[in-house]
Amino acid sequence: MAELPARESMEFDVVIVGGGPAGLATAIRLKQVAAQSGADLSIVVVEKGSEVGAHILSGAVIDPIGLDALLPDWREDPERPLHTQVNKDEFLYLGPAGGMRVPNLFMPKLMNNHGNFIGSLGNVARYLGRKAEELGVEIYPGFPAAEVLIENDKVAGIATGDMGIGKNGEPNANFTRGMELRAKYTIFAEGARGSLTKRMVDHYALNRHSDHQKYGIGIKELWQVKPENHRPGLVRHSMGWPLPNDTGGGSWLYHFDDNLVSVGFVVHLNYKNPTLSPFDEFQRFKTHPMIRDVFEGAKRIGYGARAIMEGGYQSVPRLTFPGGCLVGDAAGFVNVPRIKGSHNAILSGMLCAEHIFAALQAGRANDEVSAYEEAWRSSAIGADLYRVRNVKPLWSKFGTAIGVGLGGLDMWLHQIAGFSLFGTLKHGKADYETLKPLSEVKPIAYPRPDGVLTFDKLSSVFLSNTNHEEDQPPHLQVRDMGLQVRSEHDVFGGPSRLYCPAGVYEWVGEGADLRYQINAQNCVHCKTCDIKDPNQNINWVTPEGGGGPNYVNM
């Protein structure tokens, strides 16, 4: 590759990587506390999506405690992003042909969604982005943070990716060098399995005292349903069919706004059968007799997928290191049984901002703000995660039927007596270690989609508005193609073609003509390949700026 010109640089007090709820809450709170003290801070948020909210995907039932703390008047704002409050909770356990509703009185209090809101988390991010800009925060959408600047083992900022690099690695006619955005402190708010967060965890060994992280993949569709099938404020969750007992996961179905229904499916990524396809399990789920009637005469208008952090309390890495911090889903602040993390994302951004501001006021820079690390476990975030810390390990160890019951018992004990019979359980294997060889499993056969209720991956990706510049270096990097053939294909039967919800990976040909085809332009940035590949042989990095999905109302 030809020698590149030096990058230009800009100086800020704080650089924030990621324009989701956590990153924007950090920026807003920094500006709020600075204004209260008569100080002025320069803050920039870089966001890899084409606009704020373009890459944000969640169910989403949102606990408003984070928004209430950050922007107390948001409910009176005519531009508020959330309008539909939950008025009915239903929890179903499904079998192949029927199911049963679990009475609400059996559910722990923390599982009650009354008072929460149903809506689009992407629109919440857009709202927070506007509020941040009103306070003077600079936001650069379409500029992925591609490199961490580390000097004397301290984070000194980030560099955005170069634009106009061809597939051959050489600059083309549209070449533009990336910028160095230097800061006294850099906040990583990339969400689940962020490419730079992953490097920080490895470089500073942030997880040396925590359990390994666990993940799920959440796949979502947005439907416009007939008015007679719309029940605004209804929240319905299920587990059981179509997943086998030893595979964790479940569904959501949320009615909100103008005849909209958010329907989705989560599969825990510690599943064992390499022929399982989370996408196709989701499609099967919609055909269940207790589910399908909602979609009669309806129109599917959106699709997307995203990895979810599921390790919880015991898997949260150290949040601080010289010059930087982790916030939100980058830290793993999702409450798994509640299927909620945005409230903790906002609260963590606020908590981090307050400690960063105190450090700046003391004249510090590029050191470790360890007070933030010391504060989170005794905060509302720590309390929220601590009381559900054993739900995921119990589910993984004992399966759905028994594990969920034990998890419910554990949550009841915390609610009534404030303790657990199990202490703090470990998670067992990392998700990439759990697949069995193809020879040891019964392959799963999935029905063909009907194009009305069930669909294929490519027509689904079309609805995500995904786009990537084709003439660019691959952002899905296979480290050793020989290993991919010998193991991923020959031993496990090529599970990447199944776990990817966007049709990115294909094995084409046979024998000497066998090749691994990567359709990177389809990638919806879910990060599942980076997590589930059994050899950790696939590395997800940021593509050229603005590439990826462009979600609307997701």
C-alpha cells in the first residue's frame, strides 16, 4: 500500500465513540454538569451510522428511569420519542401446537412492565442527539472510529477510518484521510461487541477478574397490522417452541403507536447444534397458532438484527483504563430476564460523565478515572444486575423448562429476602466453544418461506436499507482461510451460513472448487460471526463511513 499522508487532528476535552443512548447520555450529562459549574467543555460524538439512530435496534420496551433522570421534562416535550405506555403484560410458554399463559401473579415484581414505554430505541437516540446538539455537543455521523490512539500506554483519542480505499488496499480517486480526534478522555459506547471496545478489553486485560461475556442474537421485524388486530400497550413475551429445551431464547410482541407491532426473537448464542438457524427459528415462531393471527392482512415494513450482551453482573469487565471508560452495552449492562438495557445505558453514561467531569475539573487528563469503576456496583445499575445475576447461568445449565423456573425462584428470593441460594454462578463455556461437530447432531430441516408470514434472508435484508460501498477493503476478515475450511466447514458443517441473519456467508462448490463466499454488502452489523465462529477466526471491523443498515422506527 502506498504511503499515506499524515492525518489532520482536532483536540477535544472528551471524545465519545458511538451515538446510541449511552454515548449521547454521557455527552448530555457532561454538558449539564459543566453548565452548572460555569465551565465549558468541548465534546464530540462519532457515529458509524449514516445518521444518529441508523444502526440502533431494540425491541423495545423502555424503562423510563434513565430518561427521567437525564431529561426530567421529556414527557412534556412535544417532540418526545415515546408515546405508548404498557397497559397489559402477557407471558406465554409455547408448545408445538398450543401453549399456556403464565399468570402474572407468578412473575417477580421486576418483570412487571406497567409504567414502561413501547417504541423505537432508534428514535430515542435521534431525540437524544438533538438534545445533545442543542447543548453544544458536536456529532459526526458517518465517521466510524477505526483506531484507538494509544501513547505511553494511555488512550489519547481515536482516528476515524480512511475513505476511498479500494478492495486492493490502494487509495482511489475518492480517497480522504481519516481524522485524529484527540481527547483528555475517550468514552467507548459502541454497544455489543464493539470493534474498539474488544481491543481495549484485550489490551488492558479488563476482563481478567470477570467471567467471560455471553451473548444472544436478537432478530426483529416491524409490522403494520390491521386496526382490529392492534392492541396498543400490549407486551407479550414467550419461550419454548420452536426452540428445543437445551437452547435458550424467546420472543417478544409489542403493540404501539399507529397500528405498529414489533415482533422479534432472541436465541442465546451458546446453542450446540451447528445446523440451527436463529433467523429460521424466528420465521417458524410466527406460524404458531397463538401468534399468527396478529399478522393476518398485515404488512412487514422493517427488519434488522443485533447481538445482545447477556453475561450480566459477573461478566462486566473493568470499566476504566488510562484515558478511557466503557459505558452502556459496551460494558454489558443488559438485564437479561427483563430484556432491557437502555435504562442502564443512560444511567451509566450519566455516572461516567459525572466522574469524568470531576477529573477534568481537577486538572487531570488521560489517566484512569477509577472512581467510576468503584461506583457502578453500588449504583442503581449494580442493584438492577445483581438481583438477576443467576438467571442466565441457571437457564444455560438446566435448560428452559427447569432453568427458567429456578431463575424465577432466585428472583423471588431476592425480592422477598434479598439473597440467593446459589451465590453468584459462573457461565461455563464461552459461546464460541459450545457447538458440537456436525457428526454428533441431528440436522434441523426448515420449511420454505411463504412470502406472506415467513420470509427469506435477502428479502429481509432489503427492508433494513443496508448498503455498503463495494470497492473497499473487507470489513469481515477471515484470519486463516485454511482453518475455515478444515474446521468451520469440514467439522461443523458451515454454521456461519446459518447463524448469520443476513445471508453474508456461503460455502460454494465442492471438493477442490470449494470456496468461502462473503457477501459483505449484506452485513447488518449484528456481530454474530465475530462471536459465534467456533475458531474465533472471523474479525468484524468497521467498514467505510455510513455503511450498514439504515433503520427506520426500529
